[in-house]
Amino acid sequence: MFCVLKNNDDMYFFKKQNLKFAVVGILTTIIYFSMLYCVIEYLRISIIIASSFSYILSIIFNYLSHYHWTFYTTSSHTTALSRFFIMNMIGFLINFVIMHYASVFASHYYLFIQLISIIIITIWNFMLSSFWVYKKREID
């Protein structure tokens, strides 16, 4: 399951891929927080709905960026997208539960709590993206 770095070229590729993953993640986070803040503060929509809406739109950006830029994969678009969807639906549920409790117990701190949720989901997404979502197909 885990990749083995056999030489310096593999290490360079691994570092480059991690850097790209981080750049896409940072841009996704900026998009997410900007949308979350604007929807809550300017449109006055509830925290849970705003968080859900922002999450869905930001993962669309995230998928397209990772598929076309971060990961070199031989997986079909259909396979990668379905795996990405499963990974993010579980991430969505994690986020929903965290933000639900935030809205009940600490609604004034929604941005801080959302940051904690994003850290948890980022670890989840990195692990699954690297080893499952964009995994190269085994050639017989």
C-alpha cells in the first residue's frame, strides 16, 4: 500500500507532489474560508448551510486541481472521481458533525472550529488521495 522511494528521482517526485498537494490545499482553504465568511456575514445564512455550501464548491475546485495538476495517474477519470466522491462524503460528514456541535455550543467561534475541522479533513484527504483516489492502475 505504501510507496517505496527507490532513488533520488522518486524522492524528487514525492516532494514535488507533496508541494503541489499543499498548494492546492492552501488555495482550497482560502476559497472555502472566503466563501464561508461571505455567505454567513453578508447573506446571513446559517452556519451549517454556509459550511456545507462552501465545502461542496471548494472540493470541486480541489478535485479538478489534483486530477489535472497534482497527481500523475493512470486511473480513469471515472474511477478517480468516484473515489474522490467517497473520500469527500466521509470528510463532509466529519465536517458536518464538527460544525453542528460548533453551532450548538460555540457559534461565535465558528472560524476557529472550522480550522480544526479542516486540519482533520486534510490529513484524511492526503492519506486517501495518495494511496487510493489517484493510485496508479496495476498493469497486468
